[in-house]
Amino acid sequence: MKKFLTQRMGIDQGESVLFSDFADGGDMWTGQGARERRTPIHFNEPFRSVPIVQIGVVLWDVDTSSALRAEIQAEDITTEGFNAVFRTWSDTRIARIRVTWTAIGEVAHEDDWDIF
């Protein structure tokens, strides 16, 4: 559990197309074996501390002739953003993926003082 020391919390959210490999014959659509795509996501403004990030797939366009194998994670989370990481493997063919994300965390306030 993450506990916040302040009542000043912020929620940022967005959507991003991680890739569209069908149109240009990219490796998620034409490849085999382990494949990974990393997409940097930037928050609208920095959090005061590292937020909690929830990520999920809202659109996937896939070939149904093989098993669907997929993993999506938020990695390398900082106060300014994170990497949306999509992985697949074996003979799974993914044409396009769009994700949605939500970040919740402590935010700065104009009355905050930084004394150093």
C-alpha cells in the first residue's frame, strides 16, 4: 500500500497507440518469437513523488489464427512519466495496440516550500 503524507493528490490519465504494425509490416505483425515494444509516456505535469500507474489495453487488433499471447506493463515509473511495455511471443500476430493509463499520486501545491 502506498500512503500519502498530504491531502494533495493528483490523477492524470491518457491513451496512446503503442504501435500499428499491420500497415507497415512491422515485427509485431510479421515476426515470430519474443517481441517487445516500449513507448515513453509523459505526464501532463510532474508528480511530487512517484505515482501509482494502472495500464490496460483498450484496443487490440490481432490475428485469430493462433493463440493470443500478450503482456502489458508500466515500467520505469518516475515523477514525470513511464514506459508502456507490450510483449508477445511465439506465433502471435498483433496488428495494433492502444492502451489507456491512469496515474495517481502526490502533487505539489503553490503554497509548498522547498527549504534547502
